[in-house]
Amino acid sequence: MTYDKENAMYYRITNDDKYLYLNFYKDEYAAKVIKPGGIMIFFNTVGEKDTLNVPNILFPVYSYPNRDFEIILARGFTGVPASKMSIYNKYGITGEAKYKEISTKSEYAKDYSIFEGKISIPRKLLKDNSTMLSIMLLLRGVRLKPLPVGANLGILMNTTPEQNIYFSNIDYWTHSWIDYQLK
């Protein structure tokens, strides 16, 4: 797996002639993935670093008060309605996730939990026949809207340094771009 330092997460992207496969492993502040934001994945099929009008997936989907590892939100895929759907759907977009807490750690510890996830997408659902994809991995964390440029949460009231680091890691949006050549 490749380490993505921006999202503090490991990923692996592979494909065969029918599917594109994405695997994720996060053991640094993994709660960021299961909070309201989840992992948003944008697929630019012309190889540009642009998220406007491109197919995208959100997984896992947070549904208060529970996280839901059984739902995917897909948008922009050819022939697929933009909606939440089961990970077992007629379009062939599938997801699998596991989240494990380590009981001997503080819930604010960097390595308190581990997230593992997998997504597979039929290649025929991507709009273009291009072989070059630009894929953006976006972790929104707790905040559903990004902070304005230059904004800083600062130190929270009545919290420990460990809690301040935890909240700054799971609250801020992070993203990275991956250029991927379909084989």
C-alpha cells in the first residue's frame, strides 16, 4: 500500500478489465473516516485535477446517530442515479468497511482505532474510455463544510493537549490527488 501523508492513510488502487478497486487502511486518527465526512473519492476520467461534474463516491456514509457501512453515496456515474444505495446494488458498486477500537488506548490517542475499507467500481460506469484517471481522496472529518482559508480553531476550552491534537486531526479537511493509469 502507498502512504498518503496528506490524509495520513494508506491506499492501494488496482484494476482488472471489469473493475477498479480501491483499498484503504487508516490507523492515525481513524475516527476521521467514520465521522460525518467519510471518504469522498472523485474520479476525473480525462486525467485533470478537477472535481467539477465528475463521478464521485462517499463511503462510509454517516447517518446520525450511527455510522453506516452498508450505504454508499454515488453521483455522476453513467446510468446510475445520484443517490444513497446499498453496498449490494444492481450497478455493481460495492463497499466493505471495518472499524476497530483498541480498548487499551485513550479515545483521543493517535492510534486508538483502525479503519479498513474497500470499494469496487465497474469500469463501464466511468464516463470516458480514457486510460488515465486523476483520483482525489478527500477526508472531510467532523466538519461538513471546510473552514475559510486561513481560519484556525485554536485551542479548545477545558481540553488536554492530547484532545486538542485529536480534534485538529479529525476536524480539518484533507485531500490528495493520485494519477492512476488503468491497465
